[in-house]
Amino acid sequence: MKTITIHIIQSDVIWGNPEENISKMKARLDSLPDGPSVVVLPELWTCSYDNPRMREHSLSSPDALAMLMYASKKKGLSIVGGSMPCKDPSSGAMFNRCHVIDDTGSLKGSYDKGHLFPLLDEPIHFSPGDHPLLFDLYGITAAAAICYDIRFPEFIRSLALAGTDILFVPAQWPVPRIDHWTTLLRARAIENQIFVIGCNRCGEGGGDQYGGHSLAVAPDGIILTQCSESEEKIMTVEITPSLLQETRNKFPFTRGMNPLLYAPLTSLH
């Protein structure tokens, strides 16, 4: 494809109310034009960080996933499904899970958030994932990371080294550190020469104000489009895959890696 259309759904999340959040998201998906295109949702869009009731909220996740799969098949959309709480049926462990659905309504795979955010007690309520997810998206390789994951550049670099050309980042990033959000997403794009698509929630929940500023970043770090802080909005952007190789040919920076320097260091003292 010469271009790929991406719809970024920046939305508020009603605290601890999966039924209403699922209904709102269904209406937003129904409002989109038919594909082929890609839709990106925020992190924990069904309930936000209502931690005390997270296991209860996980019971609604199969319904949320079924709704996404139906909308995908009906409208011909690929969906990077933000994330939702999911319980492992055998171990009982809880995961903050991103589902990826292709434009036929089929589940391509899932990614469990690997880096859990301590300031929201996430390590208390969730288990960390231990496997990345790479998937084909209209002929280019894509991957997902969730919110706090982008503070770990070694993780994103490993995805890039495995062939990732576009990284999707669902998030619930707060207002006080929203400059970190924008800076980190641009840095991950620049240092790996990949597209980065960040979908952050907006609004208030649990006493925190969330920062919006969903955005799309080109492989050279240029911001292609960005939402404001507080508005609920479906932002549409066209990305051009050929820009990946053009950027890498013009600025062949990633070819200069020297793995001899990257082994674990021991103290000289």
C-alpha cells in the first residue's frame, strides 16, 4: 500500500464502568468509514485503573473483545485494541493485555504489558508479560507496547531489531508528565527510525487528570499529527511506508551500532 490510514481514538474512560465504555467505543467504531485502515484505542479503555475491582472488570473483557472483532469484520478495520484486564484461566494471573485484530475480524495475537507502573500499584494487581508481539500490517511489520513500556528503550530497540517498522502505544499517561510522553515517543521513533503511534486517554479518573496529546511520529521524529490535552477526538493520519527506507537511506544512523560496547558493564571500583 502506498499509504496506510490510521484512526487514533483519544477518549475519556468512565471509571470502573465497562458496560458504558464498551457501548461508547462501539459507537465510535461505527462512526468510522469502512477500511482498509487501522484503529488504535487507549490503554484499559474498558475500566481505567479501578484496581480494587480489576478482577471483576476482567469478566467484561470477552464481551469487549467480541465487540471489537465484530466491528472489525463489519467495517474492514484492523484494530490495535488498546488494552483491557484479562485473567489467565489456568493460573488466575491478571494481565494488562492488548489484542490485535485484522480486518477480517480475526484475532492476530495479543501482548501483555511487560513493564508495570509502580505509582499506580500496577505490580500489585497485574503480572508482567514475558513475550513481545510482532504482526504484519498491510505488508509492514508492526508491534505493540503499552504506556510505561516506552520508558525502557532497550525493549523498543529489541522490537526494532526484530524488524518492527511501526510501533503502536496505547496509554493512560497523566497531565503532570505529558512532556515525557511526547519526548519519549519522539525519541523512540528517532533512535530506531520507525513510525510511532501513541493513543493516550484524556479526562479524569481516580483523582488523576490524563493528558491526551495522542500523536503520530514519523521515522525522523517529525510529529505528523497531535491531539490537544482534553478533547475526545478521533484523529486520522495517513502514513507513507516508503518514508521508512527514505529516512534510513538519508540518515544511515542505525548502521553505526557497535555491539561490542553493549555487554553488561562491571564497576571499576
